Amino acid sequence: MQLEYFHMIDRIVDLKVDEKTIVVEARVPQESTIFEGHFPGYPLMPGVLLIESMAQASGWLQLGVFKFERMPILAAVKEAKVRGSVFPGDLMSIEASLAHEGSGYAMTEAKIRVGGKLRANSALTFTLIPFPNADMRGHMAKIAERVGFPQQVVSP
Amino acid sequence: MPTHRATLETRKYPQNIKGLVMSSTFDQVATIIAETCDIPRDTITPDSHAIDDLGIDSLDFLDIAFAIDKQFGIKLPLEKWTQEVNDGKATTEQYFVLKNLCARIDELVAAKGASA
């Protein structure tokens, strides 16, 4: 995880496009400027970054299901619950499933677990936009390689 | 015999049956809109324009589309409609005045039934 770059996801563990589910891993770094402020003496992963992590896991799922043809952009967060704290050094296992595939939008449900225990969950809505430019698509392709995005799901 | 009875009823009350089906789609859509967007149900009429009259924005409309998709087992082609409006090939009234939206829903449901 590179918090300062908003690169939350380290590795795609399991992407099942037929079942429309994904599992990813993300290890919270031991140190970050974020923890210097949030909070001194009690470093704690901010709740909004847990939501962002679930959104990014959902994003990789959609890039797989929609074969990298559209870029999902977070549009709505519903029923987000932070059920337990996530601390520096924790390994988050994030699951997401596609709840609905609409015309130009999609909805997912996501969960974060640490050591098997549920720490956060949310229902998320995304709008699906064409990649705005080659730079962004190239950037996503590069990250896809780094997180182990299974290329066979997008190739014919 | 059930078949015979159904035929008789259709003959006897064709207007009522047609009216019932149409109001049913509208009632379902109006209920979805009222619940999703917290709009008083009695302010929603078949002539209401979802955007101009009811003030529903595009993000809220996604929730409505989601509920309609689920309830009717269809997929509202929002992208196609948006494209047509942007290209000047259609007006928002054709898709977002509720009686027209309900007619589109009925068409999609009928098309789904025909292809099934």
C-alpha cells in the first residue's frame, strides 16, 4: 500500500469474473505521514481510507468484469460501517461482489476483514466512464501488472 | 374452464384491464421515486418530469434506475438515452416524463417477454 499515492491494493488474490467476485490484499504500512496526525500516540487507519480500499477492490472487480473497457468512478457510498479499528501493519483482506450491473453504472458490496474478523463493509455505486485518455489507461494497465491483475480475463 | 373465463373477462373489460396494467407500472415507479428520493407520493403524477419537476439529479436517478431494473427485471438503457438527448435525437421529455418512462418500461418488459 502506498497511502500517499492512494494506491491501496497490494495484490489481487482471486478474481472470478463469472461469479463477479474478487478478493484482494492490502497491508497497511507501519509508518505514514497520515498516522502522524491520525493520531499521535494512537495511529489508526482513517475510516474514509477503508471506504477507498473497498472502492478500489470493487474497481478491480469491475475492470475485470467489464474487460478494461470502462473506468469505474466512485459515485455513492451507502451503509458504510466501520465495525472495528484497522492499525498500521494490519493485513486487510477485502472482498467485493457485483450486486447490480446497470447501463453506465454498477453497484457493489464490499467487506474488509483483518485476521478473519469483519472490520468494515459498505455498498458502493460507480459510474462507468470511457477511459478519458491514454495516460490514465496506461497508468491503470501499469498498476494492473503490479497487483497481479489476471490478463487472461480481458484477452479474447 | 380457466381459458374460457379469461377470454370472457378480457372481452368484457378490455379498457379496465389495459388501464390497470398502465396504472400499475406508474404506481410502482411513483412509489420507487417517493421512497428513493423522499418526495411526497401525492406530488408525483404521470405528467411529472423527473428532472425538471421533481428535481431528481443524475446520481439519484441511478438509485431509481436500480430499483426499476430490479423490480421489472429489465435494464433501463440510460447510456443510450443520454447519448440520444446529447446528440439532439431525443428530448428528455421522451424518457423522463413519468408516463413516457412507464411506456418505455412496458416496452422493455414486453420485449423481454418476447425474447424469453
